[in-house]
Amino acid sequence: MSTNVLSAKNIKREKHTIDASDQVLGRLSVDVARFLMGKHKPLFVPYLDVGDFVTVTNASKIKLTGKKLDQKKYSSFSGYPGGLKLESLDDRMKKHPEKVLEHAIKGMLPKGKLGRAMFKKLKVFAGEAN
């Protein structure tokens, strides 16, 4: 028996369009991350980017469970004293709903150069695709 070795020239990429209306944030993020990584393909290997292109529409209509709108906070720190910025999920959904979904998906991808390459194949739109 022999093992088929997958190379970059053998990778076939597809395009997926997903409507985020009335879908739960975490469950939708898992599905999108699987498409981006290529885990849905039988030729998946963890050291190559074999994933597909994904477009997510209607990110402003995602559903959140529990009290996440009030309790979940996004933080960023500039490194300076007093440089901690906190933003609630409710505020971020009003300003940039697509960034909420991108943040959740990015956390599910591999860290490093491979994960950044996978993340570039994602397009998220707050409303219908342009």
C-alpha cells in the first residue's frame, strides 16, 4: 500500500456562501472555520492550507444565547498606563457586526502563518453581499 502525498498543485478550492440570519454565533463560527481549514475534505492535512473560500452574509442578524449582549466584553490594551479599552458585545454589534463574527472565527483557526493565510479567504458582510 502507498500513501498519497498532497501537494499545493492538487488542491481544489470551492466557494461557499453562508447566510448568518438567525444562526447562533458559536455554531456558525465552527462551521465556517471547518470550511476555511478544509476539514470537511477527505484530503485534509494539518500542515497545508486546503480550505475553501467562504462568504458570510447578514452578520448583523446573528443570534446570541444567554446574557452575552450585556456580559461579554472585548478588551484591547495599548501598553500604556490607563490604556485598557473595554467594549461590550452590544456596542460592537451596533458598530461593526461583521467584526464580532470575524473575531470568533479567527480564534478557531490555527495560530501563525498558516492560520493567517486561511483567514484571508473569509469575507463577512453585515448585510447582503455587495
